[in-house]
Amino acid sequence: MIALRNVTKKFARRIAVDDLSLTVQRGEVFGLLGHNGAGKSTAIGMMLGQVWPTRGEVMVCGHNVQSSRRAALMPVGAIFEAPAFYDYLSGWRNLEIFSAYTAPTSKARIREVIEWVGLTGREQSKVGTYSHGMRSRLALAQALLPRPELLILDEPSDGLDPEGIHEMRQTILRLQRELGLTLLLSSHLLNEVEQLCTRFAVLRQGVKVFEGSVAEVKSALGKVALKTPDFAAASRLLLARGLITAAAEDRFITLAAGRSTAEVAQALVAAGMDVQGIWQHEQTVEDFYLGLIRRPREEKQ
């Protein structure tokens, strides 16, 4: 659904996106992560034809955005940056106006998307009376009007309270599950990415430093948490006996191939060392992300 091939974007002397390649497959929920200024919004702007790449190719829904923008974006709905509405008009009237910019939309379709996003009963209220969460739902309704196959969401939970974040997450999951949409979302809420996405990419200073699945990140094969009064002494003994291959952060060990946590515990107890706890560690997306962005820039996945 999306393919960026060696895409670079320069603003004067500043490189916002540097030789970026990534792929989003049909039916998946793909996350785009990175600190403020990492290049996420610039990358999304290029996907939507609002920012022109300095070089490289941007393909959306099988079409080149630079040469066939209309065909590429016809099956796309998006929330990009801060959605603007007419506060003195109702939510319904706003949707009528915005849909008129693209293609005629029936009242039945407007009613349908209002139900989808949970605004039924408030659609005739002025947008100026809406909460931040309701405005986010209205933006999502606008993005759904053209019956998109691909939905691109830039920080969809930005500014929402915990309840609003939960409701937005459930709505996004329902849209993907029941409508079969492909979704790309950028977010700084790492827990949301972990719960929503199947795959994700991480940008740092405009450079992609990772692209892969949430499952492979969480598996962290062989990584074990070890709690013992003298971690340094314990790790030296385990390394000497070939039970582990590495130790880190005064709490993690990496098991050698074919070794088990039971063997590690037995070796430490036999050597007179106290074992307060040992368990397989499941890495969170947050753990992985923070470790990734703290590495020297020349190190890439």
C-alpha cells in the first residue's frame, strides 16, 4: 500500500529525511516512531503529496505520488497535523463542507461515519462546544468519508486524556478489523504503538534506524532478568562457565545457545551465591526504542 524508495527531503541546508525506504503491506497497522524533528511528519507529508521529495520515489496504492497524485490519494483518508474545523458550525455541517471539496457524499454516508466514530447525538452541536476527544473523532470521521482503503493518522491520540486514548485505540482497532483498512500512524505514545501495530519503523534525525515487527522486538530471545546481590560476580562466573554470552545494565544476562534459566540458577546456588529472582525478559517497545535512540548514530539495525 505504501512504498518509499530511497527518499530524501532537504529544506535549504537541512536534511529532514535521509535516504528513507520502507514498505507498508495491505491490511497491516504500521507505526512510525521518532522524537520531535525526527522526520515523521515530513515523511507523511510526502506520502500525501503535500511535501515534494528532493529525490527518491513515493508510491501509494500502486501509484507514484509525484506523477499521479490524484490516483494515488483517491483511496486514502488522513489526519495530518492539526485538523481545522468551523467552530460556529455543527459537526454534521463541517463534514458536508469538507466532503464537497472532493466528491459528493450522501447523508447516509455522513450518518454512517458519525456512528462509526461515536458522535451520534452530538453531530448537530456546534464544533466549538466539542471536547478535544470529540474533535479528534470528527477528524477521524472526515478521514473516513471517502471510503478509504488506506488510513494515515498523524498523532491520532495527541492531547487526549487516558480515557480518550483508550477510546481512540479501540476505534482504530475496530476500523482495521471490521473494514479491513490498512493503517499507518505516527505516534510518540510507545505503549499505543505496541498495542496497535503489527510492524513499525523508527526514525532518528531523518534516518531510519529500524523497521520490523512488534513481535520480534518483544521476544528478545535469550534475554533473561537476574536479581542477585552481586550481579557483577554472578555474571563473571556464568561467563566463565559458558552459560551466558553477555551481561548488561546490572540486571540482564543473555543465555548461551541451549542453556536454560534452571542451569544458571543451579550454578549460582552451587557457588554459594544468592538468587533472588530469575525470569525470561519480554522487552517492551519502549525498552527497545529508548535503547535504539541512545546508540551512537552510526549504529543501525
